[in-house]
Amino acid sequence: MKPKIFKIIEIGTHKDMKSLRKALEESGARIGDWASNILNKTKLSKSKQSLDLVVLSVKELGFPQGAELKYIYEAAKNLGLDLCPAEVGPQLHLQYPDQPSGEWLVIAMEPIKDSDGDLRLFLVERHGGDRWLLACHGIPGYHWLAGYRFVFVRRK
């Protein structure tokens, strides 16, 4: 199975976090506290790159009863997918203005420690008219239910 490309986005479009935050604010983004916290620790690409993104649910990755992050990531790797650079979280938010209401996508990435020392992953969500950049658990032992949908990068 070769996973279908969901969206092609560009990273490396902002020289620093200040300009990326400004773009998020200008787009009408709502940014959750945890997301704001890990945004400060997100490394930005120094050069522009296009990434082919793929979205798969935990169930589609072979886990109808759910799974821990390491198994989810391992299954994706076996399908030719890689983890996203953390920058994909805010960039997907910016480059996906027509995200359907009710959709939320977890960014498959290396978790980032927030200021409390908790591991977090970015989450891009649209709820009603509001578009959110959020962060959720990135705890290794956390059990993700089958319906959770993750964003990966397809290897070129």
C-alpha cells in the first residue's frame, strides 16, 4: 500500500518564530497554551522545502484496538513514511485554511517538552468557525485510540 498524499505544504517560509507567530495571528489562528509553549521551542527549517503529507488513522496503520506512539510510528515507517518536522504543525495550520469543521489532525513528530517538562505533539483542529493550533500528549506510553488521525511525511 502506498499511502495517498493528503496535502503538499512548504516549510522554511519564515526566518524566525516571531514572523511565523505573526502569520498565525494574521490568519486568525487560535493558539492553545500548550501549543504556544512548544511553539517557542520549535526549530524552523533554514531553507524552503516542499513536503508530501499523508494522513492515516491508528486503525489504518493496523491497530483496530489502538496503540502506543512507538508502534504507530514504526508502522508508518514500514509504509515509507517519516515523522514530520515540528514546523509542520504551524505550517499546516497556515496552509490548510479550508480544513473541514470537526477535523483534528495529530502531527506525527518527535515530542517537544513544554515548560512543565511534559511531552507534547502539535494538533491542528477546526471546531465550528475556529481554527486551532493545539498541543496534545506526547507521552510514550499513552494509548491512542483507533480513530486518531496522524499526519506523516511521505518519503520522496
